[in-house]
Amino acid sequence: EQVTQAGDPRFDRVYDISQSEWNDAVIERFVHHQKPIFVAGSTSANDHKLIIDLVNNHSNNRFIITPHELDESLYQTLENEIKGEVLRYTKCGETTGFSNTQVLIIDIVGILAYIYRYGDMGYIGAGFEKGIHSVIEASVYGLPCAFGPNIFKNRPAIEMCGLKLCRTVATPENLNEWYDELLSNNDFLELQQKQVMDYTLRNKGATEIILKNIFK
């Protein structure tokens, strides 16, 4: 009787971000009339080993990659090893044409949580290091996600993997298989997106519970 189960207020935070009015002219031109859009967030060199292979195996699709660090060597590796055209966000402007561009690298910080709204599926970085970054920043927009195997401290990732809405991947082959499964059946992709969104919305509300208990 002395305990109230509130939940995780991080869900409320990402929901508030998802409902905010935010758009970006460069990104919107890049994704315009293009499907699907794959958004990889907070990625590291270990993640890029898988992502580069995925990009090169799907030359007709578009990818947004947001490395976790502002690291010139990461940008150069992506530019050198990806076969298609790669542009950096900071080098794009109002007149940039994206007709032949396959990959847009986001080389600034602070906007990743907003960029996921442009995606259809995603990848969360750091699963080959100390543990993945926020998966709910992407799931609040309904993005099924893949990530490296270290998810043991990330409850939402564990739960969504248990529901088969997200997937851990250890090799480029694993990532390609997951991606192709989503691409091959649009009904399945839309169902996954709906279920990911439903999971995230079910978990919001903790902030209101906490505040009511503080001020009652």
C-alpha cells in the first residue's frame, strides 16, 4: 500500500518529441517519394561494418546514417566503402539535388530523435559495445529496429525482441535477412510498424502518475 507502480517516464519524453512540430528541408528533399527509408542512429564503426554491407546490397533504397560521434574517420569510411553516392548533411543546401544519392550522413548532433519520423525501419547503434542507445526514440514513430546483441540493460529492446518486433543481429547476413523480410511483404511491414507504435503508446503515462502522487 506504500508503493505505486508508475512506469518509465522516458516513454512520455519521446512521445512529446514525436508530437512536436519539426521538419527539415534537406532531409525532406532526400526522402521525398522514396520508400523505404532506413534510419540508423547513434552508430559506431562496429555497426557500420553491417550497415555498409546492407547499403551495398540494396542500391535502389535510401539510408540515413547518424554516427554517435562527430568523427571524420567514420564519415570517410562510409564515403569510401559505400558504392552509391553519399552526401553529408552539412554539405547540403537549398539547391542540393538528391536524384542519385543513396545515403545521407547526419554529421551534426541533437536532431536524431526527430529524424526517426522520416523512417520506415531503423537500426540502433552501440549493440557491439557497452549497450544500445535509445530504441524508443525510434519506436515512438513505429519503426521496427535491429541492433547488435548487447541489449541486456535495455528493457524496451528486450521486450520488443520478445514480441518479435525488433531483432538482434550479429553479422551482415543477419541484418540483410531481417531487412529483406520486411521489404518482401508490405503488409507484414505495416503490421510490424503498427505493433511497435502500440507497444510504445501502451507504456506512456508514467509522468502523470508520478506528478499526481507528488502533489496529491
